[in-house]
Amino acid sequence: MALCCKCAAMLAFTDDLGLRCANAQEFDDLNFDPTVIAAQMTIRAQSNWKPLPIREIEKARQLFREAGLPLPAIPKRLSARMKERTKWCFSTRGLKVSPYNLQHYVEEDRCVIGDYAVLCHSGHGVNSYAIQYYLVYGPLRMFLHLGWGGIYMDADAATSRVRDCFSLADEIVPAAASMGKLTAGDRLTIVASDFYGSYWFEPRENRPKIIQHSHGPAEIMADVLHWLQIRDAFSDGRMFP
């Protein structure tokens, strides 16, 4: 990997070997300066520098990148606590039940568990495989269970659907955070699954909202995002200038 002079110098004092350069769009555009790299290695040798272990979230990022998948924008407070539990399974909490068991996590006692994040690929048989992204964070309970990795699945189409849902999730998380603190029973709940149906609950409601003609994960998530945007517009008076 080629580095520009500025980034090469910075790497003498950091452990971020995937550091992005602000001076160029692509790594291929960067210039390699052997003088700076030599100086960097001398500084490391003289300071008894040792690389730190790669953070677990970076392992997940690399794994997903190699599979052609993005990593959702997990809130920093949780991403720093992510640990690799098994192959293709990262979480901030211990997992006694496979994340494939969606309903177990949806029905858990939220007060006991607290905030957490799960990012996993699991399944069974030859075609029943899914990416699970579960996020319980502040006023939000979001459970994505997206078909991906099955032998008979259209790989490109499945990857595109996961990308779309992660993109929507990245908008929903900060929008939901703006709702402020709610009681444990008043959280916004989203369940989006290719296998078990998709629905969502407004805070303080017990009846799920389902789009009449389309129950797909992306459609449900888009509906939630629209509701959050409308709610935000009402709350700050933009609806009635």
C-alpha cells in the first residue's frame, strides 16, 4: 500500500494501518516516499514501538468488506465493545442463543439486557442463512434478519438488499436518538426479516404497523424513517412555519 508523506509520518505514532489519506481519493494515487518511511521505521525502532491488537470492530469490517458487504454504522459507544464470539459473529454481549433465532431477541426483557449490538451471519441447511444486525440503543430496538449467503440465493441481489437496509439503518439510528429518553416499554421497535416478516411499533403502541402491499425489510425501514422525519419536522415547527 502506497502512502503520501503526511500519512506515512502519522503512522509513526499510530496503529491505524488502514489510515485513509485526506490528500487523495484512492490509495493508488498516493506517492511512496522511501525517506519518510525509513524515518518512520527508525522512530518505531528507537521507541520500542509494538503494534496494538486490531480492534474487534475492524476485524468485522474487514470480514464484511471481503464478502462485498458494508458494515453498518454502529454507535461508537457500542462498537468499541464489540467482540468476536464465533466465526462471523460479533457482539457487545454474551450470546447463549443463536442470533438466527430472531424471536428470542425480539421478546427478551429489555430492562435486564440493556443496550447492545449484534452483527452476525448464521443459518442452517443450504439456503436458510441470514445477516443479523440487532441494535438496542436508547429509544430504539432494531432487529434486521436479512437473507444472505444461501446456496440458492441470488448473491448479487441479496447483497444489494443488505446494502439498502444497512443504509436505511444508518439514517434511522441518529433519527431515533433525537427522540430522547423514553421508558423501557415505549421504545421504537423495528423487526425487518426476509424469513419471518417485517413490522414496526411506534412508542407506546402494541399493534404493529405493516405496509399493506409490501412487507419487505427495506419497505418497512423506509416507512419508519419517513415517520421519524415527519415526527422531527413537527417537533421543531418546520411543518408549520
